[in-house]
Amino acid sequence: MADNRPIGVFDSGIGGLTVLREIIARLPGESTVYFGDDGRAPYGSKSHDTIVEYSLQDMMFLEQKDVKMIVIACNTASTHAYEVLKKHSRVPVVEVVYPGAKAAVEATRNGKIGIIATNATVASGLYEKAVMEEGRDIEGLKTLQQACPLFVSLAEEGWWDDEIAHLTAERYLKPIKEFGADTLVLACTHYPLLAKTIGDVMGDDVTLINSGISVAAVVEKYLKDHDMMSDGSEVSREFYTSDDASRFESVAAPFLGRGLPKGTKKFTVDRFDVTEYIG
């Protein structure tokens, strides 16, 4: 029996649209509900407890929209809140870390993988751990993490490929280049928006890993394995933001395409009480 409920996707802002785009491309017959918490972005500079609280509120909002699955399209939320959401969510939860780590291990040729992420993701160490676990059979595998917090602000402003973005990338990525990485994990869903700039700085010989592609494959496999695919008869796209809806659409539209997002509504999720989950 078909399950026509939508897939719920959330992020701290527009970055999760890089994951949503891949889900739509791979599963065009699935309806989606996207929530971007722009009003409280970025998550990457927040404490662990705050990230967990915000993520639970995002989860509660999407559950209210009767989604059949929740995709945490945010590496920071995935590293800090995935286990909590998996425990308390009424529907399956998919995170973005391990799919991206697996793709990086499969791509590397010299065993040197760079990881760029927010401060909170780097501090958690989870992405580095995931890469090492996925690549445990690769002798001499090495990783180097680099926090690139300003990339989120550049992405949210729509400054994806200008002089400021290039200068910022050159400074952030210098240690990764000196390390000799042949594979670079964009371990924040905002970063694929700056992929051209990052690619220009790193050079053609470095493979950029966008976890959204791998996450979409995970979503598809889970839905098929659990007989949860939609029949595609009534496909809808809903968008919500906790900040200005028109600004959200103007920044996101050039990237997402397909005339999306449209009809975005503002919704603040801090009204949800999460004390039953975290005490």
C-alpha cells in the first residue's frame, strides 16, 4: 500500500535545501515539507544543549505536519541531536553524517580526507570518527578537520561565488591543501552552495563530497525496504521558515530551481515545549 505522507526535512537555514534538491531529483513522486530555522541560525555556534533543544522543536513541527520520515539536513544537528531525535521521534529519522563519510571513503585515492564543517561539528569529532569507521580497511587513512563558520553566513547571504567568498575560502582551505587531501567532505549542508568557489580554490584533482546525494539514496532505500513509497498521485512541496519568507525565497530560488521555493510561510517553533524529552 502506498504511503503518500510527505518527507519532512529540516535545517538551521537554507543549507538543507542542498539535501532537499537531491531528494526531489531522486524521488520526484514524493511530497516534501521543508523547515529552515533561519531565525535562530546558525546552529554551528550554539551549545550542545541548545542544538538538541532546537532540533527537537524542529522535529515536533514536522511531526505536526504528518510526515512519514524526518531528514536532519544539518550536519551540526546530526552530530549533536540525532540519537535524541531517533529515540523520541514517532517516525524514522535519517541523518547526514554517515552517508557523507561513506561517500568520502569510497572516493579517496591517497587516503587523505579533508573535512570542513561548523565549529560545533568539528568539536563533536563525530564526522572524523565516522570517516575512520567507514575507512577502517584503508591502511594509513588520515583526516584533517577545519572549521569554516563564515561559510554559513556567506551561504545565507547568497554570496556564493564572489571576491569575499574566494578570499574566505583561500584562508580556510589553506591547511587542507597543505595536508594534501584528495577528497574534501562538505560537512555542512550550507557548503555545497559554495561548491564552485571551494572547487576553484582546491583544484580539479580534489573530489568534493556533497552528502545530499548519498542521503537521498538512503531515504529511497528505507522507503522501499519498508513499503513506504508514495504512488506519486498527489505531489506537494511545502516550505516554512522561522524568519522572513520573501527573503528565504529570494536567496534559495536560484539554487533550488523548478520555480521553488514558493508559498513559503513563516513559523516559529520555539512555542514547542521539549521538557518531556530533555527534562
